[in-house]
Amino acid sequence: MILGKTNHFKVTILLFLLVFLTQINATTIKGRILDSKTQEPLTGAIIIDKLNDKINDEARLDGSYFIKKIKPGKHLFSIQYVGYIKQEKEVYVSGNKDVVLDILMEPRKNALAEVQIVGKLDKESSDYARSSEKRADNLLNIISARSIQLSPDITVANVLQRVSGVTVQKTSNSGEGQYAIIRGMDKRYNYTLINGIKIPSPNDKNRYVPMDIFPAELISRIEVIKALTPDMEGDAIGGVMNLVMKDAPDKLLISINGSVGYNKMFFDRPFYQFNTSAINPQAPSERGIPNASPSDFPIQDLIFKGIKPFPNLNGGISFGDRFFDKRLGFVLAISNQNTYSGSDAFVTVPRAQPNPGTLPAFETKENRTYSTLQNRLGIHNKLDFQIDRNNKISLYNAYFELNKYDSRHVDQTSLSTGVGNVDVYDRSQTQLEKIYNSTLQGNHNLTNTIKLDWSAVFSKAWANNPDEAELHTASSDFGNTLILNGISHKWRNNSDQDLAAYLNVFWNPAFLPKNAEIKAGGMFRHKTRHNFYTEYSLDPSPNPQTFSTIENATVLFSGYNANAGSPVNQNDYDVTEDLMAGYGQIKFKILTKLNVLVGVRVEHDLQNYTTPMPATFPGRAGIIPYMDILPSLHLKYELSENQNLRLSYFSSISRPGFFEIIPYNIKGETFDEKGNPNLKEAKAANVDLRYELFPRASEQILVGAFYKNIVDPIEYSLVREAGPSALQLKPQNFGTATNYGVELVFNKYFGNFGVSANYTYTKSSITTYKKTYGRSNPADPTSQLVTDSVLRTRPMQGQADHIGNLSLLYKNQKIGLDCQFSLVYTGQYISQVSGWDGLDFWSMPNTTIDFSFEQRLSKKFNLSIFGKARNLLNSAAITRILKPNDYYLPSNIQLPQQDSPNSIVVQKEQYGQNFLLGFRYLF
Amino acid sequence: MKTKIFYLSALALITASLFTSCTEKAVISTPPVVVGSAVSDASPLSGSVKGTMLSGKTYTISGDITVNAGDTLLLQPGVTVKVGRGKTILVKGVFISLGTKTSPNYIGPDKSFTKTDAAGYSAAADSAYIGYWTGLNCESTCTLLDLKWTHIEYTGAKFGATFFPSGLSAGAGSFGIQFTNPNGDFIMEDSWMYGSIDDAVRISTGRIHIMRNTFEKCGATGGDCLNAKSGTVGDMAYNLFVGTATNGTKASNKGGVGPQTNVNMYNNTYISGGYRQKAPTGRGGSINYEEGAKGKAFNNLMVNCRTGVRIHNNPAADVINMSYGYNYTYGDSLRVMNNVYPVGASLTSGTTSVTVPQSTDIPAYTALLSNANFQQTYLYTIVGGICPNIVGVYDGSAYVKVGDPKFVGFTLPLTGALSSISAINSTLNFRLQSTSPAIGKGTADASKIAPLNAVQVTNKNFKPTEVTLPGVDMGCYQSNGTGNQH
């Protein structure tokens, strides 16, 4: 069941050989199958020789077909494509002469027009994706379901990295993509939609949604919208990710797929597992035990066993059909993925205060070993009902669940005080995340000129981290004898619930040109958010205590009230948010080729937070309103049938995270951390220019440029508050940031081969205060050592200068083979902003290569085999401080993993290669 | 008691070597100091408290109390403050305790504990480490904390569920005293601290005058007696430290607040420090300078401490701007005498230092004075902000049990574990006999060591009663009767 890397390559080479052999031939009939009007190639159209009544070929990506070794004489070809009128062609083939025959197909226009269930266009195809991009009023990039299916990716987060201008932040424990950075704008500047409806986040502090919770196979297409129109919520500066879920099909469709896989890492080392059944879902204080005792905390979740994990298992089933004259559509799809992943990481932890001269200083070096079991479940269901030709109603339900069971082992060696001291941390963490969305939607044609749609939404996100347990042991003699340092248990959970209503009215009044449309509408959303946090610390008893095993360790609560956990803390908070928005926009065409969309949106937001802090705590509760007026203008000039020139302007905002506005005051690891109730929303003016060329369907060349001016961007920076007090790390509005760049997208097909590439150059800059530490007069070594601040300009966090994607596709419809080779390049970017001048953490340029294939096994049974190989290079994710590396000098204290005198390696992570092989069956 | 024994012995041994003339001070009565109105002792206190606690009265703190910004709480001589289990005194304004030698003040538990100060008593069972209340917590708005002749005992409780200083959370551990205002003054004179969980005194930042105090059993499984962070400027002198978990006095410039940490540590006595570190973190056992701190350390007396003066290499103290010498070490074990200048990681101690052996130290490690690897030029080499050349292993065996400083009531060599001494029980007295080899060997040369005299309090009732100048007798007790008065 387990395929090694080499086996994979053998299979691939074999398949390629097969392909080349079959293409050697003498007499052929060839040509292209195209739409008669648009000349778009009809990939997948079949051509059948009536004489032997079997499919001889299917149109390739560029519409071409190819029938070889054809017998001389008369042939009757039947050409068929879904949604098009079947054609028959009589062809006479003589001797060795090749025949060229292009076939133009007529769409079946009137076939189902009566009930308006058009849907005949395959909305999951790449063709549809390209034509949607072309037709759209605003700037967007689309990835189709078919592309996703063929791609090496199994989660939406990983699919997103294939989109131009998108980089994906990976989790450190598994290397899986999690959050998307769009055009260099950090995750906070983007939002996520499901079927156009904004969803809440299971994140305990922020608004952004982890994109690894969504299994890719439930998605019909992913749209990355980079320019907002007035009918969209305005709080995105980078962009919007819209996940369009699969619709009900036109006829009975059942598909099943299953696959097994393995991460190569676990051939080399064990997977460390803990007993998840021992986890208590509730903290003692939640279970009505105000004063806990050590026996209330099981030790099973601190016993780690090294195992060879089971293979990764992925499976999906989908069922869809139409009933009652195709008026009622139904689709239900379930996807489940069970994945064992891990990471081996080297990390150095910088000291709170650098060495004089603001030189990097390190507290510890650590080797971290992560083992993560992820179980991802997605269920989605849609019912749509065509009441009559003017009224349609649909109900959409989606449920996503991502359960992560993560064990982490850290060997930490002191690099400063106490050389030879080793601290060992063993942590078990259970992260249960859920998102549920239910949307009832109606579409109504009120008159010939007025349409409206409405949505009523219930949506909720949960995150639950029950009993995050950590065992801390230490040694002062290089690990020879271990003593018990303590055990901690944390419970965290949070929920975020939305009740929302949307209304949009479309009006095509007679006094306006035919294609013109006035659209107006509004929305209201009531959000309630709750966070719970508690922490228990158990100390050794007797203390000190030599550590042998967790079973032999004896602990107790020391100190007054320690057994109560932390009933009052600032991580416990409640937020309600009421967002009201209204907009109006008009779309029209002038000068025959210029499409104009202009409008304005108004958003009023009211946030209300409460904490359980005592009344004496300043800012215990607060009410914060935001009011924004967001105009936008989108121009599209049709240079020709297949060329557009677009220019758009839109203004948008990004509101502070829920936790950031709470005036928390926490002693952080390096600095005191403080919330900021005075935080304003960041406001951006965005300009986009794009040239688009669509040579054929599925092919495109896009060249674009963007410029963003962001007023009051939110960044974390050190401040010294008025009056005497310590340095504090605080989210703040920082002047004005700019961000501009260039995007190139290129898709082209040559027969069975395709190339898809994109490249984005981004340059952003933000100016903030950075601290310096050194002599007040650098020339005088006896002068005071002082902490000062300087203004420094840097790129925004997460913005890579160069991002590139390259995919090479091979698609042979005839033998039913699809292959894809994908490369993602991400340039260097700041992964962690330091409060100190010049000590930012930079993530180094990284290239990942993935490969995937799908081979049809049986035409009759619609069965195919597919494989995905991810992270083939297993390239290390390296993070550096870009300062001369004194730790590389033989004369200095040495850090491991160093390779350069010019920069310091502070983190190095490896995730291992992933292989997956499976079957897909379509009824 | 001890004091009487000393005076008797001092009278019996009239020494001609006393150059300082001992003139008797005239004592003229002054009216009791009062601020605001009197605090009522009729019922237990909680909430905000200000005004004057009157001589002879006993006050009970039953709930957490706050001295608000702008308010002052003043304790007249002879006040007893009994603090309830886990309760906090939060000082946002000014806190002044004016005990006297004859009428000291007491701030501690509202119940009594049996002190278990016999040598070698199990630390795990010792009531000193119970952490009964959370101590004096001064916020950054506190402009003056002034403690004279005041006992502070049994601190270190974890903060309660609903009341804790800024930046901390419920359940966080406490220090005995915390001071956090770089523009504020912290005066601590002739006072006593007994028992704490972590640091007895944490000066996050501030101007300090800490003289002639006695610290016993501070830190349960780690923690210093006096731990100064960035922005701390002032003197730590004539203090007696017995059985500290880690250091007696420590200075670091960590934190980025206020001016550079600059602390002069002179004429302190350190007995059996550094033995209660849960995981010996490589920290010291007596004097410690690290992470950009500077200052001067002279005339100190260290007996059986885990390490001697530790000038840390990484994060490095501001080595080129500090000086030290005339320090006296006595050790009953090779381990101690091999760490007079704390050695590197090749030994299991894991301590690293760049302390340069001084010819004025007692004993003078003559072999090291001429060794190139123990010279300032070698040890103070800075690469990337770190001093990579650390003190290497040397042999101190010739000095083990050599140079008994001859205490009045402490027989050396010690029988039993060096860590067994952690408090001054009835038999111990760390004053020097007249025949002590530590007498007269220090320096009073103001060009070498002088007080920084940093506090800026001018009110005659509140300012330091005496800035005791460096004395030639090593340690905190001077044979002329000055220095530590306990």
C-alpha cells in the first residue's frame, strides 16, 4: 500500500513511454473541435467512428483531436459534447494522405431554457474559470474544481498558493499551509467567503480563517478577488477568498474516491503519539471543581509512544441528482482525510534584550520534534428548488471540522546563563476546530426589469483546545540527570457565531441601455464571540525531585489559590459585533466597449467587549464604533473580442482583531504585551491596472499592476507609554504604508501539453519605531548603555518580493492520463517583526515541487487511479536574522546550523515528503 | 542578646587602631510623623488605604489593599501589620515605614509560624517557604518606598484571582518587594526580610539605597535577595545575606527602562548562598553582574557560597566600566574554592564568568595573577557583544579551609553541609572577632569605591538616615561599630 518515491517515478516514466509510442503513426485524421461562435476549444468533446462505434479520441486542451492508423475508405464520424448539438460528418480517407478536419459545434441554446436551469456549462472546468475571469466586472483569479482535483493539493490552503500573488503561511508542526497572504498583505487584511457569505473564524483572537480546515475536493472553484465592488464587504485590503461549493448536478451523479498515503519522515523516525481518550474536554473549574487536586489531571496525555503510524487515509463520497422535472436539485458530499505529519525543527530563541550595539543575542537553542495527526472532515449539502420560472430558493449547509492531535518534544539548551543546562518540554495538544454555515437563499424576478436575492445566514465557528498538557523537566549537567520542573494544563475554547441577513436588488430600467444594471442592497450581521481560558500549574513535591518517568512523578499545587486555575484573566472575553452595511452601484457600457461599474458602500460596525477583570481594571469593558464610506470604480475596456484592459479603484478597510482592542496587559515572553482600545481600522485606497488576453479558452495572458496606499496600518511595535513604565508590545496604527507590484499570469496549451505560470513582484513599505540598545555615544566606550528608538522602513510582515508558480500539465484524453508537475517559489519575507532594529526574522526563499497524476483505468466503469506526491525536494524552511554572524566566528560562542558569516540561521524546519495513491469512481 | 554580646566583647577589646572617633550622638525627641488622618485599627482593612498607622497599634489586612496614586500610607514606629493569607499590598502612591531600632515595625502573616532555623533543617518542610502573602507591590506610579527598621516576612504567595499588579495575572508568583519606577526612590535601611519564594526584593527599575539590612532564607528553589534590573542606580551595602537560594546581590541591565543599571555593592556579608537552586542554572551564589549592568564590588565577605563574584560573559556585564577587588572568600570545600572566580561549563556547575582575579582579594590566587588566561585583556575581549573567553578551570585546593574570618559566633570549618546554614539561629553571629584576618584589609579609598548616593529624597523624615561609607573591615560589621546594626 505504501509507495516509495522511486516507485512513483517508475510508474510515471512508464506512462510517458506509453504516450510517446502511441503517437508514432502514418495515416491520420486530425483537427480541432471548437464552439461555432466563440471559437473556444471544446476540450473533452468526443469523436466516434460510427463504423466501429467506439470513441476514437477526445479533444485536447487546445481542442485538437487526432485519429491514427485509419483505414482508407468512407468513415462516418459522430462528434458529441455536453450542451452542444451532436454532429455527424462523413469523411473519405484515401491512401496515406492525412486529413485535416475542423469541427464547429452549435450550442443547444433552447434545450432547457424554459426552466432556466442552464448549468450546462461545466462550472467546475478550467474553461469556465477562464471565461469567468474574462467576463467578471472586477479583478479576480479562479481555480477550478478540475484543476484542484488534478493538483497535488488536498486542502484549500495548499491550492491557494497556486494563485498568482498568493503566498501561504505554513504551520510549524506539519508544514501544511494555513493562512493566505495576498499580494504581500498579511492574513489580517483578507477575508474568506463560502458561496459569497462571510464566515466566522475559530481563531481565538482574530478574524481570519485558517484555510487548512477545508478539504479541497468539496470545492467547485476558488475565487481570489483582488478588487472589491460595492456589493462586497469592505474589510479586505489584500483580497477575498471565495470558496464556491459544488452545486447539484443535472443528472444523477455519484462519485467515490479513496486513497492511502504516507509521509516519508516516518520511515526515518517514529511518530509520537499520546492517548487522546484521556483528554478531559472540560477544565476542573468548568466541571464544578473550584479547587482542583492533582488527581483531577490524568497523566496519560503526557505519555508519548513512538509508533509507526498507519497510512494516511483519505476518502470522499458525493451524491447529487435532480428531481421533479429537474426543479429540485440535491447534492451531498462528504470528505474525510486522516493524515499523519510532522516536522523536525531547529530553533534559537533570541534574548529579550540584544547585546550592546543592537547585536543579536540568544537565550536558548532548541530541537523540536512535532508529530501531528490531523483529521479533516467536510460535509456539504445543497438543495435548490425552482418554484417557477421567476422564483428559486436554495438551502446550503456546510460543516467543516479539523481535529489536530499534536505532540511536541523540545530539547532546549541554554546559550547564555547556565551553559550545560538542558530543559526538556513534552507537550500534548488537542486542537478541535469547527465551522458550520447554513444559508437560506432566494432569487426572485419581480418584474422583467427588477430582480432580487436575499440570504439568511446562521454560521458558527468553534475552537476547543482541551487539556494542553506540558511536562517540563530540566538538567544542569548536560542532560545526565533530569529533575522535575513542573506540569501545566491549559484549557482554551472559543466560539464565534454569526446571524446575518443580506438583500440585493437588481434593476434594469428601460431608460438605461440594455446591459446596464442598477444594484442596491444591504446587510446586517450580529456576531457573538466567547473566549474561555484557564491554566493550572503543578509543582514537584518533594521539590527538588529527580525525574524518572511521568508515572513516578509526584506533584501538588503550591501556593495559595493555585488549585483554582486562572479564573480571572484577560484571555477570557466576550465580544458582540453588529455590522450594518448598505450599498448602491450601477453598471453600464458606454462607447460600445467600455464597461463601467461605479458605486459606494457604507459600513457601520459596533463592537462591544467585556472581560471578567475586576472593576478596578482600566478598560474592563468597552463599546467601539467604526463607520466607513467606501467608494469604488471599475472600468473594463474591451480592446477586442479576446482582450480587455481594466482599471479599477476601490477603497477598503481592515478592522482590528477582536482581542487587539481589549486592553489586555500580559507579561509576554520578551516584552509586556498590551492591547489597544484606541486602535482604528486601517483604510486603504487601491488602484489596479490589468491587461488581459484570452487567445483561446483555457488560455490566458494577464499583465497587471497594483498600488495600495494604506492609512493607519495595524502593526505590532514596542512603545513606551507616557509616564515611566516598561517597553510594551502593542498593536498600533502606523502612519501610512504603501504596497505596489506587478503580476503576470500565463496559461498556454500545446496539444496535450500545458503550461501554467504566474509571477508576482511586490514591494511594500511601512515605517515604524524600532528600539536600539547601545552606548549613548558610540565613540565613547565609557558612556551609558541606553535603549533608544529609531524610525525604520521595512516591508510589511509576510510580503515576499518575488512569488512564482509554474505548472506543467500533460493531458491525454484518449488514454485518460493527466499529469501535473508544480513548482512554487516564494522569495524572502519578514516572518516575524522584531521590536529591535535590524533583528527581524526573515524567511528565506523557498521552492517546493509537487507532482500528481490521474489515470483512467476503465472507461466503462469510470474508474481512475490517482497519485499525489508533495514536497518532493523536502527543502528546509530556513529563517534568518540578516546581521553579520558573530556566532560563525571561531572565536565566539558557537550556534549550530550556521552556514554563513553574513546572516544567522535562527530556524530550520523540515516536513518530509508526502505520497498519496488512490482510486476515484464515478457512477 | 547578640547585640549585647557584641558590645561586651567590643568594650573588652579596646583597640588603638580605631582612627574614626566614636562620638556619642545626642538624641533629641522629634514629634511623630503624621500624614493625613490616622488609619483606624478598629476593623480589618481592605480596599484603598491612606494616612498614618499609629505607634503601638496592630492593623490587620483582611483583603487586598491599595495605596492609590497621590496617597501616602505611613507607619509610625512600633506598628504591626498582619496580612491575611494570599493578600496583596499594592502601592500606587507612597509607602513609608518608619521603624526604629527600639521600635521596629512588622509586616507579615496574621498568624505566627514556628521558625525552624536549626542548621540543616529540611527546606521542603521549612515554614519560611510557605509564601503566605504577596508582599509590597509598587506600581510604576509609586514615587517612594521607604522602609526603616521593618521586618517583612513570609512573602511569595501567588496572586489571587481578582487582584494583581499591572501586567501580571491571577496565579502569578510574587516577590517580597517589587519596585518599578525609574524616577522613584526605594530606601531600605536596617530592615529584615525572612522567607520568600522567589526574589526577596526585585528592583525592576529605580533609584535605590539599600543598606544595613539582614536577609534570611530568601528564595525557596531559586531567587535572589536583591535583584536589580535596568534603570536601577544606587547602593547595596552593609547587608547580611544568609542562605539565599541564588545570589545575594544581583544587577542586570535587562529591560530597556531608565538609565544604565549601575549598582555599587560594598561591605556585604554573604553566608552559604546559592544552594537552593532547583536546577542550578549557572547563576551565582553571592554577587552577580550581567547583561550590561555596571558597578563596583569591594570589601565583601563571602563564606561557603556556591560561587564568588560573578561577572557574567553572556549576556555580558558592562565589563569595561566596572571594577572590583578587596573581596574576601572563605570556603570549606574544593568546590567553593574552585569557584571564587566562577568557572566555565567544563565543570558541572555550568557557571560562566569573566571575573578577573584581583591581587587585593583575600586569598590572592597568585598563580592566576600571572596567567595570561586570567587577565583583563583576555577575559574582556568582546566579540558580537559577548565575552567568549571565559574563566577556565584552575586549582583552588591550596585555599580550602584557609583563612577563617573568625566570626564571633560561627565556627569554621563548618561541620555538615555548606547549605545547612540558611538563617541566623541563636548560636550564630557574623560579626568579626578582633583577630579576624578580614579586619582592616578592605579599602575606604573613595577613588576606588564610594557610594553612588542616588536617591533624591530631601524630606528629613524620609531620606536615608545614614549613607554609610565603605569601611576597611570586610563584610557588613565594622569593628568601630558602624555598618550593620543588627
